[in-house]
Amino acid sequence: FPSHDSAEFGIYLTSILGDHDLTVCETLNEAYKLFQTGRKSFDLILLDVNLPDGNGIKSIGQLRGHLADPTVPILMLTNDDDILSKVSALGLGADDYIIKPIVADELKARIGARLRTRNLLQKKINSISFGNLVIDIDKMNVEQKCENGKIKTLELTPLEFKILKLLTTRPGQIFSRDQVIDFVWEVGLRVG
């Protein structure tokens, strides 16, 4: 989680969440470098609004674009109790907005609630309907509803399936060649 306030705040958060596997980034650049190493999977992101190299609210979309799973909750941490900041963060994709000082029990409860919701969403995401396609993520199966009402099973390679999954779970999003390659091979591999 990118967090900037102070070393003491980082220690406090680590002590609250010590029973979780934490990855701490103190800047947005550190977080982006983590994505470049191929790390795309997280259970939850705690994101501070004020970071030394940028605004956490403005980076929500870019961070979310690097995640392998669109259901990963992003919780904003901030000293800013301004309603416009709250509305902006939530409108740009944050799942919660927590005002400092943080109460340990409340933070744990909010994280627990977001993780429970994510787990329910993941169960529902195992099947995606997109246009005339029904995609079963677990079985790696794609069926097409034909105009005559019949269902046709499409034969896709594993790579084709991963590309289809990427495009249908994030409709309307534009992906660079490198983003598609990173998603398909799940590493920071670059092909010349």
C-alpha cells in the first residue's frame, strides 16, 4: 500500500495489519515498479491521498488498470475530510474513504467487509455474459448464442481465452500491447 505520512504511521498500520501479508510502497513509482516486475495480484489496496510523487486519488484509474482482478478493493487513507475529495475518489473507483486518525478496529472491520464483498463478487465473476457470448472462467469454456437460438461452443487456445477474458472483464478500456502481454503471460515479459 502506498502511504506517505510518516515512518510512525507506517509502523502503526503494519502493527494493525501484521497478520496479513503486506507489500508496502512509499510512492506511486514504487507501486508501478512492482507492477512492472509482474506482480498483478493483490487482495486489497490501501492508498494514501498525499504521496511524495503524486495524488492517490488521481492515480486510482491507472493503478486499477494494472490489476489482474478488477474486484480488488481500493481504500483511500487521508487527512482530508473535504466532501469534494471523497466524492472524487469514490467516483474514480475507490471503494472506501477513511479519514485519519485511523482507529484500528474500524480499519480492520472495513477491510474485512471489503474482502467479504470481493469474495462474493469473485464467485459471481466465474461466468461472464458479453454480447452473444457466455464465458465460463473456471472451465475456460466459451459459448456463442446463435441467431437461430442454438448454442455453439467456441474452440479457443488458452492464450486466446486469456485475451478474451481481459477484454470482456474491462469493456471499453484500451490496452497497450505490453498490457495484453503482461496479462496473458502474467509476468513483465517484453516481446521485441
